[in-house]
Amino acid sequence: MNAKIETNRLILRPLIEEDVTPIFRMATEASHFTYQPDLPPSTVNEMESLIQWSKSCNQRNTPEKIYKFNLAFV
């Protein structure tokens, strides 16, 4: 599924390769993972792998079954 939701001030869309650097910067800020059980990605390559994983999960989704649904907030 290639979902996209758009309003005047917000876009929700699947992650794309161009998101790697901005998401990596955000995720590696000191306080970003304060209230999350996960650890931040340690390298840009790790973030690339996470985005590829997200994309492959989204591609498996169907209207009948959602495996994993990740969207970028823009």
C-alpha cells in the first residue's frame, strides 16, 4: 500500500531514501530517545536499513492485512 494523507499543514507518506539523513539527525539528538525503549541508530547505514525494512513492510500490506505501517510526518 502506498498511503498518503495530505492537509494544508501536514503530509503523512511512506518513508523514502531521502528521509535517511534528516531522520538520522533527529534520532541522534541527545534527548530524542529519552522516553522510548529503543536505542538510536548508530550509523547512517543502520538508518538506511530501517527505512528499507519499513518500505518492504509497507509493500506487503494489503487492505485485508497490515503487517507494519510506518509513515513519515512532513
